[in-house]
Amino acid sequence: MTVTNCAMGTIDVYVPSIEKPWDNNRVLHLYRRLGFGASPEMVEEALNQQPADLIDSLIDEAISLPLSPEPEWADWNENDYDDFFPQRQEQYVNWMHQWMEDMVTNGLRDKLALFWHNHYVTKFDSYLCPSYMYKYHKVLQENALGNFKAFTKAIGQTPAMLHFLNGVQNTNISPNENYARELYELFTLGQDNGYTQQDITETARALTGWVGGFIFCGPVGFLPEYFDDGEKTIFGQIGNWGYDDVHDILFEQRKQEIALFICEKLYKNFVQPEPSPEIIAELAATFVENNFELAPVLRQLFKSEHFFDDYTIGTTVKSPVDFYLSFTKELDVPISNEILEALNYYSFLMGQELFNPVDVAGWPGNRSWINNNTLTGRWQTIDYVIFYMYENYPNLLVDFAKFLSNNASDPAVVAQSIVNHFISNGLNDLMAYERATDVFKWEVPQNYYDLEVWNLDWDTASAQVALLLQHIARLPEFQLH
């Protein structure tokens, strides 16, 4: 089925207007794309700022954020463990929880780190070393908004990548082309776009020598005796090229191809799945003009009137991580180890295990996240989160409803305010809002509403909010952001 990109607007900076106001819906759109949603308080605060200023502050904050705290096992090899297998698994799980907490807390920086994790794919199951996982993740965070050329050079030297794509087996005696191929096909140019098999073969020779590391989970370094020091021809350039030369030649000889490929990928992930060639071309020009710095491209994209167009809002299926974390953030669920463990497990059940994408091409995303099993699985697992809130924080559910509705005593107003907080663009028709209101009314007799006796201080209010949340989570629109 062909899907058309109906989004209008140019790359010019979005200026709020009567037709396109700076309202709750656009604020939530911004926070859902640049992070994992926003609490009601965050939305209210954002409405008092200019969109461009807010975006600049979010990007500046993301650039200056400290990295995740280094774990004590950051440099461990197998000799540092008392009982390697169970300790390794514990470290792996704990670091997934750490990253989930960072995503909720940090927003854009770790939303981008997740994006790059699905671009520069490695799989923990292929190398099985927590120290490698940590170093790989650190590079994702360090470079998420940095220089794309430096990022590409750094990621290829991580032990995780060297093991996952067989760089440690790439020697002058027996060259291995896996990383060279994916460097072009997946990481910089796109499939069959500006390179030949001969370029791959010669590039693999130039990347030889990164095989050092003879203790399991130990450091991996460059050993000159395994480097092919013969003459190579890459993109028509002849010389005794090595690792740094490959990247210098690639980013000099294939500027346009790289810029268009990466900007299209950013667009499809952060705007909508169907590309806009005109917008992507303008982003690519900015990318090249800024020597492959990512921040100027992100500022231009996220500030644009195109990004805030009605047809970009609610167009993408949430990934499992987005699904659970955005609900948590937007409901303002207190973050605890119990919650992190649950959300991490639910994301795994729904097909997204951090540090283990499905293959070298990453999770396909968007519509691939939804099928009969995962849809019902999302309903069931989000019920557990709602029940957890109802059991442990009933007053927070009530306060949440009071804040959104301005402490309204009309159940229709309360229901609509909660629905609109979670559903991009709201519901399509009045009957859908009436159904939501009926769910929210629950078993409270109608005469209490008619007489205006009921309000959110009633003992039933927390249960009513929980039931409405359950109803919202089953709406098709709730799967989109």
C-alpha cells in the first residue's frame, strides 16, 4: 500500500498562528519526538515559551548533559569476575535499567542515542561482554548530537562493533569484508549508493589490524603486524590507506550521498515515515555546510514549520520503548527499580530488547511493531502499569486528573482533558469522547452527575481515572505519536 506524505510547510522556522497555534497538542508532539513525552507540568511550562527558544534549550541541554555514570565493571574482563555468567547477566540487565532511567530523565540526548543504536547496530548476544556494551553505549551518548564523521570513526573502533561485524578477524592474511560493507551500505551511504564491490574489498584491506585483545572481554587494539600496508584504491583515490584515511576519503568523495542518506533517516524517524525529498535536500545542504555536525541539522528540522504541520503529528507507531516510557512520563509515574524492571521486560516481550536489535539492519520500526500478538500484549502489559499506579499512588492519579481538567466536576471535561493529553490530535468524533466519558463515569449513579454532587475528591475518583486510562490505552490512536 502506498502512503503519501501530506505534510505541508517549509524548512522555515515555525511561527505560531491562528491556523497553527502553539498548543498542548504541538507541545506534546515536540516532546514525544524529541524525547519520551511530557508531564502536564512540562506542557504548561512549554506553553509559556517560544517554540524555537524551547528547541534550542532542549538541544543545548542534550549537548551538555553528563554521560551515564560509569559502572565499576566498565573495564572488566573475564578475569575480574568471581562467577562470570550470572554476574555478566546481572550487569547487562542493570545497564538496560540504567539506560531506561536515562531516557525518562534526559529526553532528547537518549532518544537520539536510541536512534543511533538502531543505526550503528551491535548485538550483545554476539559479544557477551558488559564492558564492551558500556563502551559502545558511551560512544552513542557522547556523539548523539556531535560530528557524524567523528561518530562513525569512533563507533568502528568499539570492541562491540569490532566483534559484531568481524573486525577482529580482518587481517592482512585473511581480510574480512563485513564491516567495510556495512560501513557503506548501512552506516553512511545506503544500499548500492555510490560504492562498488571493489571499494568494499579495498576498504576492508585498509581497515585491517584491529585485532588486538586476547583475553575474553579484554581491550581490543591495533596491531601493525596484522595491517595490510599495500597500495589500495578507494573511490578512485590511490594510496597506502589506513583506518583514518578510509573515513577522510569517504566523507570527502561522497559528501552528498552521506548527507542525503542520513538526513532521510533522521526525517523518517523524527518526522514521519514517508520522506519529503525537498525538506531532506535542504537538511542535507545544512549538513554538508556544517562539516557533518548534527546539531545544526536537528535545530533546523525541529524548528521548522514542516515539523509542526498537522500531518506530521500522530503519524508513527510507537516502538515498545516509546510506548511504555512515554506513558510513564506523561502520567508522571514515579520511577523506581520495580517500574524500570517491568518496562524493560515488557519492551522485550513486545520485540525491543535494548542492546539486541533483531539484526544488523536494526528494528524495522513503525508498522512492524504491531501485529495481533503485540497489540493485545501492549494492552495487557499497560494494564499492569495502570494497576500499579492505582494500588500504590491513587492520589497521584487524582492529582493528575485535577491538573489536566483544572479540577473540573463535569465528567465529560475531565475525560476529554485526559484523552487529549495522551492521544495526538484528539479523537475523531463526538461519539468517541462520549464513550470515554461513559467509561470514566463507571458505576457512579447518573443522578450524582446531574445534581453536580460528584467531583474528583470522591473516593471513586482514582478508580475512575484508572479505568479511563485502560480505555485510552486500547484506542488505535494511542499506538501512534
